[in-house]
Amino acid sequence: MEGQIKSSQDLGQKVEDVATGLAIAWRTRNWLRILTTCFGFWIILFNPPVLNGVITGFSLIALPSWYNWAWAIVGVLLFIGAFVVALQATPKRVVVPVAVGQNAIKGLVPFEAEDASVFAKLQREDDLRECLNIITAKTFRFGILHGESGCGKTSFLQAGLRPRLNVDESRFRCVYVEFTDRDPLFSVRQALTEQLVLTEPLPMEANLTRLLQTASGTGKPLVLLFDQFEQFFFQRHQSLDTDPFVQALIGWYASRHESNHRILLSIRRDFYYQTSDLQKLMGYSLGPQELLILTKFTPRQATAIFQVMAEEVGLVFDEEFIEEVAERQLADREEGRVSPVEVQILAWLLAGQRTTGEAAFDRKTYQRLGGVEGLLERFIRKVLEARNSQIDLKVLLALTNLENNVRAGVLPHGVIRDRTANALTEAEILESLDYLSRPDVRLVIREAQGCKLAHERLIPALHKVANQLLTDQAKANQLLDRRVNEWLANDRSNRYLLPWGEWRLIRTQKPYLVWGPQQIVKEELLVQTTRRWRTRFGIGISLISLCLISYIVWETSWGQVQHLKWSVSQLSQSKNAATQNWAIRTLAITGNSSKAFRVISQLDGSAKADVLPAIAQGFAKLGDKAGLQQALQVSAGLDGALKADVLSAIAQGFAKLNAWNEVRLTINELTDQYRARSLHRVLIIWEYSTNTKLKDELLSLAEED
């Protein structure tokens, strides 16, 4: 049944694929796909044997004699038509040197102001027009632009907004500020100085309002574009309400009506929620015209961008295939849109495959290279294998914030060395950065203040490659650094001690660990983790030992007897009289007489009379005189014939043990009515007795009766 369901689903998926392909072909006027599909259907579904079988099955008339010729002619015509269209549609393969980075193909590097003319061709015109109208409105002072990672926010600000706000006809001057791990006010001051070409340095102690007033010497109000604002939340070391930069923003916003300066924050969508507290502190409520959302491209827009790239660098452009890839593989499932970075990466990496002979942009090549993720992973591995992979990989990981899966910001060489736990020398780091920032590599972007990872889109592929290439020693050091920070950030909670696998890896690599300035904290984390695992091992071993010992004891003869006694004890509580009597007798003769007599004491007279004679016989066989004495005591509450039967049995038991004094005393407790019957039974045993005195006493008792 499951196989039939799966087959039906597979068939439905194939039909859906064919229908989707035909719809795309019709929409894009792809006559080659339409003709080849029609040819396939005509040959398979309308050939004479198949069609004749269908007609016969419905009891219709047979096919006419001329149908065979007609079917063959139509098939030949469809094939010729498809062949002619293919000849006309096949592009000429012209190999043109690809100057990646100087045209629409930027790869992981964002567009800059110098690329404004190229950026204008890349389907952002409507977004730019809307954003410019909002920013230049009289009432606008502060706004937020957000979008998903990889949607092109940095390029939008640098190559879109900034050049258009800085044209001579503009009423504004635009300054682009990139937020990194440095002090935000320092970054603002530096950007103002460099981009406005100020002749005098801005005062170091000035707040944001004074900086803007001092810098606006041209008479035009300033528009500050704060890019990658999420870095501010990563790098701050104080609470939001006491942070100096937040106080500067609050002061500027309070005096916003005194000047015409504007600020636009750009932040990743998944960190946008953190701006809510900032807005509250500023006394600012974001309006619908002040919240700008930069969306990803539609598949048709992505296809148009690919066409621009292909025309610039001479790549073979298959419009049908590219639109199919954009719609069915690059587009996300929720929104059906394509990330700009996906377009750039795909074009960049495919253009770079020309040297290997795999630059043909068709379905087979794309699948062989593993899509965007496969291309990135393949490219990173190729870059690392060309040199010392361990050094370059450590540098790339140092530029990554592994806890949040984001870039670590712009880091100077010294900070990179610290983040590698001083495992690399200054010369090794500089040589690696030179290599990783080369135009044909470009995994790292170099700036005046330091270096940063080219794009966050690299991080997932970098993780995969690192897991494959890092040595155990490097993994242990990297893992310990990360876990220590998590442990400290969560008040040294036991929940954040090392799990078993990580603890074992770090212990095996302990002689090679690089302790660094956090040595005391790292050692404490390892000590507490070791103590926890030793405690757990001790408890586990104790439980296993206890279970093993219990099993061994259970399997011994003593254990089996104890199990039997426990079972009999449970049966002694049975409501079935026969089962209960058997259980009580068994308890009595197996050394649990006290428990047996406790159960007997709770029985009624009839039940006692049933079980006590059997117990007396058992005690007699075991030679247990004390047991007979207990039975005699328990029988004290019986009367008449019931008591006579019990005492007679007990007397016989004593007689078998040659306890003739106890026999005499027991028989004396009987009434005259029952004494003779008891004496008769005892006298049988008396014949074997050697005690003359007791014989005489018993004989005199018999003569009296």
C-alpha cells in the first residue's frame, strides 16, 4: 500500500514538473521547449499501436489506414521545427576575459559609489525612488531600513542612495558610516572627516549633535547612513540606557527640529527587534513612512540581472534555464523570492570556473557543482588547499562570530591574533590576509582599520569546511574558547558545562591547548565538567554493580529459596482456602513459622483446624519441637472437635519426637470425650518408646478412659 502511494506521489510530481516547465516555456515564448515536448507526447501517446489499443478498449471503430503515414509525417515535421529553432536559439560561445569586480558581477563584495551606473541596471530603481522620496521629505528625521542577510543593503546604501543624494542638484550631503567593533562615535567622526574632506579635525569630545553641526560646512543638511547597525548591539559593553552612543542619539533626536539632519539605520531583519528598546529611550515611535523594507528579487528580476551580467562578461545566457533555476532552486519557499547575494555568488563562481572548463551555464553543470552551497563550499576548499589550509582557515574563523553566525566586524591584525589564541604569528596573519583578499579569492575585505569577512553568506559553508579540515587540536581550542564565553555569559550555570563528546575531545588535546588570558576560567570549566562526569560515572557504575550483584544473588540457591519464600508469602494472602493452606504450611516448614502463625492467628476456627494439623506433621518431620509448641499456643482458641483434631495431631508430633512429657500435657488439655481417640493414636507411637515412666503414665490414662 505504501509503495502504491509513493508511486502515485512520484507520478504526480513528474506531471507537476512537466506542467510547470510548459508554463514557463509558454510565458517566455520558448518555442524549442514547446516543440520538443509536443514531439515527445506525439511519439509516445499517439503512435498507432498505443492509440489503436485505446480505441479497441472502448469498442470504437479502428484507426483509418492513412493514420500511420499522418503520424509519421507530423512527427518528422515537429522534429524538423525543433531542430531549426534550436539552431537559431543556440548562442555563440565567445570567451571574453572576465574582469569580476569591475562590472555587475561583484561576488561577495558590495557595490560602492563608483558602481552607481552599473547598480542602476540591477532592478533596484523602484526601491531607490521610494526610499529617496521618504528620506528627502520635510518631516523625515530618523528611519530604519531592514532586510534579510544577503538582500543587498550595503550595496543599496553605497551604490544607490549615497551617489544620488550627493549629486550637485541634491539638497543634501550623504555620509555612509559602517558600524564595526569600533566606538560608534569614532566611526561617525571618521566618516564625516573622510567623506566631507574636512580641513580641520572634528573635536574628539563632541557629541553627535555638535559633530553634525561642525561637519555641515557646505550649508546642506546631512543624511547619515548607518550600515550594519546590528554590530552596535554585538559590540556594546554597557546597558542600553547608559551607553554613550545611545545618549548621543537621544540628545540629537531631542534637538532634531533645530537642524535638518537625517539618520537612516540599516539593520538585519532578524536583529530589528533590538531597536524597539532604542526607540523607547529616544522617545521615538516609528511610523509607516519611516520603516523601509528592502526585499529580495522576484525570479523574473533575478533573470534580468543575470542577463545584464552575461552581456557584460560574455557568459552564455540561457534565459529559460536561468528563470527555471531562479524560480525553483534559488527562490525561498516562503516568499518565492531570490536573494541578491545568491545571484552574485552564482554568477561570480560560475564565471570563475572558466579556467577549469566548467563555465557552461546549463543544468548539468549547475547540478554537478552542487548549486550555490556546493559552489561556495567547493570554492572555499579550493582556496584553502592552494596554501597552508590551517592558517587561512583559522584567520577566516577569527573573522567570524560563531555564536551568532555573523561577521565579527572589522578587526585589526592584533585582534585577529588574539582571536586565534596567539596560535599564529603576525607574519603568518599578514601573509594569509594578503592571500585571502586577492581579487581572485576575495574572501576577506581589507579596510584602513583592519579586515572583515567578505559576506555572512560564507559562514555556513565555512562551518562545513572547518569541520572537515580543522585538526583535533584546532577544534579543541576553538571549542573551548566558545564554551568558556557561553559559560561566563550564563553566570557559570551547570547547564553550560561541556557535554561528553566535547569534554572528551578537549581532554585528549589538553597538552596542546592554548590557554591565553582566560586560563583560570578555562581550567575551572574543565575541573567542574570533569567533576560532573566523574560523579555521573560513579553513580552509573554503582547502579550497574548493584544490578549485577542482585542478579548474581538472585541466581544462587539462597536467592531462589528467598524468591520462593516471597512468592509463598504472597500466596498466603490468597482468598482461595486450598492455596492459602498450602502457602501457610510451606512458610511454616521453610523457616518462616512466625509469619505463618501471624497469618493463622487471623483465620477463623475452621480454617485454623484445617491448617494446624498439617503444620504439626511438618514440624514433627523436621524435628522442630519449638514449632509444635507454637502450634499448641495458637490452638488455644479452638473448641470441641476442632480443638481435639488439632491437639491430637500436635500430640502425635510430640510423640514422634519422643517428647512424652509434652504428649502427656497436650492430651490432658483434651476433654474426656476426645481424649480416648487421641490416646489411641499416640499409643501406636508409644510402642517404640523406651521411657518406662511415661509409658506407665500413658497406660494409666488409657485405663481411666
